[in-house]
Amino acid sequence: MDGTPISGFTRTTTQLLDALADHGSDVAWIEVDARFRPVIAGLARRIGLPAVDAEDVAQQALSEFVRAYRAGRYDRTAGRLSAWMLGIARNTALTALRGRRRQAGPDGNLDTVADEASLRGIWDEERDRSIVHGALAMLRRETSIDDRTLRAFELVALRGVPAAAAATECGMTVDQVYVARSRVTRRLREFVNGMTEAFEADV
């Protein structure tokens, strides 16, 4: 997410909506896009759409959100923005999926991918994935943790590389690798917790 405004992850959704309502801020729209686009695209991929179609679904869903929000159709008192956005994403993705299935043959059964609870679970997983990605970017930008330490953490904690192999690649001892993992994990958790709270603070 290089180039993404960091405030898009640290401002609460309520603050972003206020910025949109009060100023029609281009920065706020960019931040909403950065927050929700990867989640919507991830959801679309998970229910069976190819990557290119999933990106199209994300674009269409966000465009629909813009139109609906500007038309005053979002009622904050009716529930979370994420739930409303999930509804838009669901309808857009299922329309695209039905279109692909019609081209390929019989429609088949969409009950599984259309199930509300299943989609909410996928949405939450993709949200968490996006938050971790954003937290890692923030960690690189806003802390003094050196590249070697971050590399050791990524190898061991994210890619499952054995500590000994990571130590060799990073020019560290195994003990240093474990210290790096612990240090980065602690700081990363702080960013993830703050960003998750901001993402959900929209009521």
C-alpha cells in the first residue's frame, strides 16, 4: 500500500464520513477507497471471480457507494458502514458471478456464496488481511525498526521460514531472529489493534 494516505487507516470511519459530508474531500474519498477496495476485491475473489473481474467489482461497488452516499441514502443510525458496504459488494459480486456462470453454462447454485453469514466471515477475514498489510506499511514508515529486523520477522512470522534459515539469509544469529520476531510482533499488534478499532468505529 505504498502511497496510501496513512490517515485512511487511522481515522475512524465516522471521521472519514464527516470529512466526506463536510468538505467533499478528495483525500477522504481516496482514504475510503484505500480502506474498502482491497476488502471488496478479496471478497469477490473468494466467491469465485478471477482477479481482473474482482477488481472490476471493487470499482463498481465503490462507485455505487459514492453515488448512494452523495444522494443521502446512507443512514448512520441504521447500522455500520461496513455492513452497508458489504451489501453493495455482495450484490455487485453476485451479479458478476451469475454473468460468468451464464456464459459458461447453467447457473448452478449460489446459495453457499450468497449466504449472509459466510459472506460476513469472508469480509472480516479480508478486512483483517488488509489491516495487517496496512500495519506493516505503517510500521516501515513510522518506526525506527531497521530493514534487517523487519526482513527476519517477515521470513519467520509471515512466510514460515525456519529461524535458522532466516538467520542465515539476514546475517543474524538465531537468537537475534527470535528477538526480531518478538519486537516486531509487539509493535505490529499495536498498529493492528488501532487500525481495527478505527475501521469499526462507525456508529
